[in-house]
Amino acid sequence: MAATELSRRRFLLGAASLGSVPLLASCVGSGGGETGGGQASATITLQSSIQDTAPKAALEEIVRSYTGAGSPVTLNAVATEQFRAQLSTYLSSATPPDVLTWYAGSVANSYAAEGLLMDLSDLWTGDGACAGFSDALRSLSTSADGTAIFVPTSYYWWSVFYKKSAFASWGVEPPTTWDGFIALCDQLKARGIHPLTNGIGTTPWMASGWFDYLNLRINGADYHRALLAGQRSFADPEVVDVMEQYARLIPYFHPNQTSWDSQQAVTPMVNDEAAMYLVGAFVTQYFPEDQRDDLDFFSVPPINPSVPSAEEAPTDGFFAAARSDNPDGAKALLTYLASPQAQQAYITKSGSSNLPTSPDVDTSGFSPLVQKGIQLLNSTQEITQFFNRDSSDALQTTADTALTRFLADPSDIPAQLRDWQAAAEQVFSS
């Protein structure tokens, strides 16, 4: 039976006014470190991996408006993949950034296990900024030893996005069954329209979206979590079933998917040359502004009716470095970033389709698309995040290799899955 509140579903455990916000290339450190008098630095460094234009500008404006704790904030913007590669270095530095953007899940938990993340438990109790957040978000933001290590500030849903005007002109409707989805793809392909688009060139992780959803639809969220935790094998017959369904989709993808990244993959949809895109709600900002109100979505249809419904909802936010020179300033900034006012401003100014984590944000003025996203997540029985967030960046690399190879040639699925499992075992044993 579907839960009626998001807070009742399970996630995988896995605020001095600024005249300017300096944007540095990839500086590590909390400003001046220890001062000459031995006092902690009054400066707070916020290291951000947010690169999309509108969200990046929104964060800059929010930080510029920060007026708490008397600590000026320096915002460093770092390319996402560079940030990912240097995150361990940032956190283990003698003078780390105080607060960092990232996401909940396995990566945060692994750094917490190394003692690199600040204990934020006081933000989740009493009148703390996160005390009113859902139990699901609390669970997602807690490390294995029960310590709160993360401040979630937004999350978003994945679904199959399409343009309403395009579907209307083609005389088709969103499918409600898997057979109906395959039939729709066949119908569109017969008319010279590419049913599906994707961008797996420089963003090969996008291939994991379909893997995740097919596994959720065929084997269910519990199996999916167990697989990504190393408790099941990628060579299992259950995964073979997933890949056989995935193979059915290969002829429907635009042939240029291997040349595009996740943003470039919207181009054929903009031009009505492709029909559908399984992607996160961040995709809305990739479309021309005059097409955004034309976007709609439907959930990947059920395949195995015996498994509970499940949706992916990656959760973004901030954690703080345990070695911060200014832990009180870091927590004050996190309190500001978690506030309903900051969340509302970020979502509004970024033009994103992210959903707020604070229950005190007024969502009544959000777009119909976002309202529908809220309804989707409030009506599903299970929530996961995304392959690497539910496992690790190291395991994601094995998925990138395996799925890219599979999409190029699906002729020997068992052999490809055996190779994937061997690579996964190296990750889990390291």
C-alpha cells in the first residue's frame, strides 16, 4: 500500500552581509587558517560543485544575502568532476573548506567513517534548523554510528520527460504499462521519430538511470539496494532479466547519445526529433525558457506488478569539514542554508524543479510540473537515489564501463555481467 507522506517512506541509509562573493578556481582552505593571535579564522569558506548557470547564480545571491554569525563567506566554485576528484583532499587538508556542497548517501557516510565530517547532531535536535525535517531525511543524513553528518536542502525526482505539444502533434499519450511503453516506442520509430534520447558521452553515468529503474521495476527496491551494497551479484539471473529489458530499448535511443552529455541530449527534443528522456528534474533548466511550460513527465511504467512502486529522488545539500577552524561559523551558515527562506529563494531564483526539504516552505506557488513531482514522491512506496549515491563513485565507474560496453554491443549479456561483477568485487574488497 502506498504511503501518503514522504516522511513515512524509506530512504537508503547508505547565516555579516557580503558586498561580493569571491569565486575562485579551486582554492582549498578556510580563508586565513589560524590567525596571528591563535584564534580561529573568522572567514567561512563554502566550496561548491554547482556549475549549471542558474543554480550557481542562485547560490551566489543567497550567500551574498547571508547576515549571520559575523563571519564573511568566501564561495569557491569548482568544476563538478574536479570537485569530486579532490573531495577527499579538501576534507583531509589541515585547513579544509568549512562547508561543502555534495549529496547524501554513501559518499558522505564513507567520509564520516574516516572522521572527516563534522557532527551536526545539534542541528537536528531541539530548535535546530533540521529538527522539523522528515524522519526519512534524518535517516538519510545520519552515518552508520548514528551521527548526523549532512544538511539536506533540496531533492528532485527522476521520470520520463516529454513535451506535451509534441505528443499532441503526434497523436500519442503517455503510457501506463510497460507493453504500452514499448508499443509507443515502436509507433514513434515507425514515423521517423527517435523515441528516446540520452547523453552518455562525457556523462556516462546517465546510462545508469535506465538500469536503476528497470531493476526497481523488475526486482524491487530491496533487491536494488542489496545489489548496490555488494550483497547480490551483477551476474545474478535477476540482473540478466534487467539487461534483457534494457536491450529492448537500445534501438529506440538516438544514435548520437554517445556523443552528447546530459545537457546536449535535450537538443533533439527541443527540435521534436526525439520524444522522451529518462532524466532528473534538473533537465528543465536545459530547455529554452519558452519550452519549459511545455514539459511534462510520466513514471517508468511497472513491469513486475508484485514489486512495490519506487522512484529515484537524489538529495542534495551540504556537509562540514571536521577540521574546520570555525565550526560555530560553519554551523551558522548551514542553519541559514537549511532555512525555509533560503530554500525557497534557491528554488525560485535557480528556476529549477527541485523540491524543498523544509516542511515550512510554501510550495503552493510552485509550477504545475513541480507540484506533480511532489505528488509523485508522495505516492510511491519506496525511494532510492541514484546508482553512485546508493553505492559509491567507485562502483559507478564499473557501471559506466559495463553499461557503455553493453549499449554498444548487447550480444553477450552473461559475459558482460560476469565482467561487471568481477570489477565490482574489486571495489568491495578494496
